[in-house]
Amino acid sequence: MTSNNDARTRLLELIQELAVVRGKVTLSSGKEADYYVDLRRITLHHEAAPLVGSVMLDLLDDAGIEFTNAGGLTMGADPVGTALMHAAGQAGREVDAFVVRKAQKSYGMGRQVEGPDVSGRNVVVLEDTSTTGGSALAAVEGVRKAGGNVVAVAVIVDRDTGSKERIEAEAGVPYLFAFGKDELGL
């Protein structure tokens, strides 16, 4: 089994190698940047995905965050939640994943939060990366409407563009990240 430090070091290498794309891009927030961190190249990668789960679980454990459910706004958060769920399972812990739809369904059960029920549970909202905090805040709102107790927001990469401050101010929960843009050489 890989040590926490080894997993973090290898994940950082893979992010730098596979996910950092340099050049002008327009982000989902509408802002322009000179680089893009395409974390789906990591969260859906055969070697990197298990490392994501391990690193994010360690991040939350090191911060003393107690939770039973983890997920976020579809689609960026989906593989992060799944990876964390599997890492927890390998450690003998019961953590369920969930997915927050952008809008509540108007058919079927009419749910916005899919997966095992989050009502009354301590929940971590996940995201691969965040620029403005909008996706994470939308997920926080959806989880709270579904009765979940959001205890933290955690992302793989923080772009250092104000998400931390906005999420902590508006959601009133800690914002944690595994890697800052400086660590990626950005």
C-alpha cells in the first residue's frame, strides 16, 4: 500500500503531466485564463483516480472533518466522490457518494440529490477544481434542501481565484484543497 505522502507526490506528478494545459481558455465561470487544469484527465484515469480518493480522504481526515457522505454538482464532482467512496471502503469505512443535479428533476422521484439519502447526515461537498465557487455553492444549496448537514467543501486543485473566501463566507463551512496552483507551477 502506498503511503499518504507517496500518493500525494504521485498524484501531483500526474496532474502536472496529464491535466495542466497551457494557452488561452474560457472557464465555466466565463473568465479567461492562460492555463486550464483538466482534472477529468485525472479523476477518470486508471492510476490517478484511486490516488484522488486516497489524497482527498487524507485531506479531510487531517482536517478532522467527520462525514458519512461525499459528492457534489454533476459532472466534475462525480468521479471525485466515487474515488473517495472507494478509498474509504478500502480503509474499512462506510462513506456513500452522491450526485447533485443542476436542477431538481420534474419527473420520477423529483430529486436533485441522487444516491443514498443525505438527510440528517454529515456531508462533504466535493469538486475537482473551483474558480468562483459557484458549482460548489449550488451543490451546498441542493444538499441542504435535501436535509444534509454540509460540514466542508473540498477540491483537488484550488486556482486561488477567491473560491475559498466566497465559499467560507456564503456557505459557512471550511474550504479545503489538496493542491494549490503554486504547487502546480501556475
